[in-house]
Amino acid sequence: MKASLTTLAAALFMTFTASAANVIDIDTPALDNTVQKVYSVYCPFCYKYEKAVTPNLIKNLPSGTEFQGVCLENKGELGTESCEVLAAADTISHEKYQAAKLAMYAAVHDKKLKNVKGAGAVKGELAAIGLAAAGMSQADFDKALSSKAAQEKLAYDRTIALTIAKVKGIPAIVIGGNKLVDTSTVSSLPDLDQTIKNNL
């Protein structure tokens, strides 16, 4: 997967002839006109995707296609609280969701804070970083987290994230709810765009 990520990132600066990557049928519910990315803020390759691949992917989605992030709470010592923060923030605004997500990625991978990973992880520390970046108070978080939208999002992610992650790891790109892109066969960003268009 690391090699394929490097290839995809390099494609930002190069021109390739678009072809189609392989997709794998998986046992998850179908979703019309939807592309999903399964990720965890503890996943270093997910962070690379977030910066080098995802913006281009979203920009080039066919008209009428919805993009969804699916948070895997089973990875990392504080994975559950990271997903709770993201689900809550997203009920308020996408900007708050993005701010919280990038701050938690940075805390784990750039700053390598000892209180958010490994044996030194302290419950609530990663959530606090995400909430601060999103400009959310604890009261804001509690209210948003208890909302129907946040609880439904968390429940949905829990039903599919681990199932998808077990097939090829994360980050995982899923088209139409049940077609997993085999990232080892993606040679460029245009290749990924074409694969998505072919399978929606």
C-alpha cells in the first residue's frame, strides 16, 4: 500500500493516460452515487491520502456523487473518541469536521504527542485537540454527539468500517457502497478518477 500511495502522490505532478484499476466486490450495502473513504487518524497512509489524494478525488467526482468519510474506531488507543469528535463536528459544519480531523492527524503523526498514542495515551486528550481546532466547547461537543445525526453516523460507520478495513487495510476507497478499489492496481490520480466513474 505504501508504494501505491507514493505513486498516487507523484501523480499530482505528472500526466498519465487514465485507465481503470481493479475493484473487489465486498459484502456491504449498496449506495447509489456514493464514494466512501475508510480512514483513521492513527493511520499514517490515511494522512498522506488526506493531503495528496482526497482533495483531487473529491474535486473530480462526477456531478451528483456524494463523498463520505467513514471513521474506523478500532485503530489507535483513542480511536473511538476521535471518531466521536468527527461525527459530532460534522453535524455542525464540514469546516469544523475538517479542522478537527487535521488537528488530530497532526497530533499523532507530525507532533507525535505521547499523550495521544502508545502506552502514554490519556483518554480525552485527542478529543480535546480536535475540539479546540474546531472551536467547540465541551458543551458543544456533548450536545452534538447526542444528536440523532451523530449517533446514526457512528452506528453506520461501526457496521462497515472494520469489515472493509479487513479486506485490504486502510485507507480504503469504496464505490457505490460495495466495490472496493484495489489500490495496489492504481497507477495515478487520473486512474483512480476513471475507476470511480466506471463503477458508479
